[in-house]
Amino acid sequence: MAATAKDAAIAHWTAAKELARARKLRKRPYKEAWRVADSMAEIRKGAPASHFEPQLVGLFEEILPEILRLKQEWAERAAEFFT
């Protein structure tokens, strides 16, 4: 089955999202979480190569503030729920 442009875009988007999540959004038992700025610098660095689609990186950067806002909001809701 041949990959379509949509399949490729989804793969690139997923790669950028997963790198950001793995690097920033989760502290690992064996290392500290990356700062958002450091994560985005790493993603931007990979954008010119084949690993990340530059246009999708730009779109990801545009929605990142909303992602972080929602992350904070849900963390606060969870804290309220469990207190």
C-alpha cells in the first residue's frame, strides 16, 4: 500500500508531537523533563531534515500555547478532584 501525502503529514505531525511529549511533558525517572523552549529548538533543528515537516512544525508552534494551557487546566482540575 503506497503512502499518501496525508499519511506522510500524519507521520510527521506524530513525530513532532511525540518528541515534544517525551522531552517536555513527562519527567522520566532517569532524567529531568526538558523546558518547552529546548524541546521546540530540537524540533526546529530537525525540521529541515526529513524527520519533521517544517510546515507542520510551524503549525505545532502556533497551537503549543493552547496545548500548554489545557495541560495546566486539566492538572488543576485533577488536583481539585483529588483533594
